[in-house]
Amino acid sequence: MAENYDVIIIGLGGMGSAAAYHLARRGQRVLGLEKFTPAHDKGSSHGGSRIIRQSYFEDPAYVPLLLRAYELWEGLAQDSGQEVYRVTGGLFLGPPDCLTVAGSLRASQEWSLPHDVLDAAQIRSRFPNFTPEPTDIGLYEAKAGFARPEMTVAAHLDLAAREGATLRFGEEVLEWSETAAGVTVTTAAGSYTAGQLVICPGAWAPQLLAELGIPITIERQVLYWLDPVGGTAPFEDQPIFINENARGMQIYGFPSIDGPDGGVKVAFFRKGQECTPETIDRVVHADEISAMRDRVTELLPALSGDCVHSATCMYSNTSDEHFVITRHPNYANVTVACGFSGHGFKFVPVVGEIVADLATAGTTAHPIALFDPQRLVTS
């Protein structure tokens, strides 16, 4: 006989782990299913750090969700007793009319977010590691910082289990179907039933959600840790940053957070290769390291040293780079959260809350109209 639950969650990465916690703390009988190990490095929720920020250049409509996410980040830190996030300040710099700067300024002004606008000389004076172009400007946000993805996933899983959730790892879902009473989910280990199903598939969205007709492409991304000339000490108190040059090429980076031998993490934003979870090239090649070093030393000359570590991850991109968070249009008992397009991790706690709302009440008070997949479905 199939085991029965209130909610089954497929995928226990960033979003799925948060959903498991929020549902379990509401008294739901939760089963979470994950094909890999807890807080694994096969998808998108790894790499040691992810930027968090409120002056959101992608669209000011995200800001209310970010304000709530910050409250939930602090709650997670208190409940878990771990530093799942750290505020370092954030510097977003480039030509005045570029998206990174103009979009951040627009969001800050629209939502009255505290910020400073700095010219190139002020950036150099305040943050001497940086060498912006003479005509660049920067927006500084004191509340920006970074989250720790593996620690965050593990914390949500631990808290979910503490609240009574059943979490199964190394158990791949083979199929799911709607029933008169809810849903049935089948794995190699058996079948499970529940009143509600939540699907947080990450890079596996194209396979698991093909019938939705949502155009999601998977993109290989590379993360680099470069050893600064002169050591990591000058980078320990540096803000996180996003820089866009005159060619529209964005890079981002972090303070030195992994000790004197850990380097400084940097990466390109949206300079990847289309792939699948099965075909992704996990090897980081010498020409990729050279291209990263050449670009980042335009801004941070000290990062001309060796690459001490590198890793790959995957973006799950929608065509407009906005999320998909919705009740499944064809199945009354299914909630979907996917397509987070390389900028979703900072929203993990609030997406967990939204998904819990949708799975238990069918609606949420959070503003999620932007994430309706009907905008992406072609007739």
C-alpha cells in the first residue's frame, strides 16, 4: 500500500528545501524526494556563496519579495543557529545608462531603498581594490551581501525534519499522476500518495514539466576562485559587486570568505553554454580561466593570480529571465516553482513561503503575477 502524505515535494534543492520547511512548520505531513544527496553540487544550489541585494535591476516588481526574503533570511539564521547569510554591502557599477546601474537606481528610487551614488573617483577612494572606467558610476547598497547556498539548503532540510518532514535522498522520481484524491508519485523504491504535489525541478524542469510548454533552457555556468596578488587580506572586507562594461558584459564577485588560501570568487553573468544535466561539461578549461581573468582584472587588477578552484553549475532560464511560480494549469493539486534564471537563490526563503501558500490555500498574498507561465506559452 502506498504511503500517504499531505504534500509531496519533488526536488530538495534551494526552493524545494525551503518549501519543505515552510509546509512542515504549518503542520503538513510532508514527504520530500531528492535524486541526489542533501545539499548536492549537481544542480544550481552550490558554490559557497550567492549574492543577495534589494536594489533589483532586473525589475522593481521583485523588491517586495526581497524585503520579505530578508526577514526570512534572518529568521532562518536564528532558527538554525548558522550564518546562512552575511551583509557586506554591494557595489553595482558601470556606465550610467547600463542595466546594472540604471536598473538598480530605478528600483532604489521606486521603493525608497537607502543607497549612495558614487562617481569613479569616489569608488576608487572608498573601495581601492576597484579601478572603474573614468565615466563609470556606482550604486552602493549597504544591505547587500551574500547567502551560503549549501548551508541554506542543509538548514532548511534540518529544520523541516525537526518539524516532522520525511526526507528521502537518492530516490529519483520515475513518474507522477493525478488521482481523484490528489496525486501519486512513483520512485524505484515505491509509490506515495498525497493531497498535493510540489515540483521544484531546477535544471530538470524541461523533462519533468514538458507538457506545460514553458520554454526553459539550461545553461552551463562556471565559477572561479582567483588568488589575489598580495594575498586575500585586502578583499576580506570588500562588498559584493556586479560590474557591467561598455560592451554589456556583466561579471560579479564576492569578498574573500574562504581564508587566505581560498581566493576570491568571481564569475561571468550569463556567459554560458546551453546544455542538459546529462550533457553538461563539468571540466573548467584553461581558456575559460584566461577569459575570466582578463575581464575581471579590468576592474580588479589584483585578481591576476592563479585560479585556486573552479566549479560548474546550471542556470534554468526562461525566455524573459523571470521566474515561474504557479499552480499547474492542468492539475488542481500541483504547484510548480522553476525557471529561476540565475538570479533566484536570494529569494529561496520567500519562495518556500509562497509555495507553501499555494499548496495549502491555492493562493498567496505575495505579488507573483509576474511569474505566471502563461506569459511564456506560445499558442
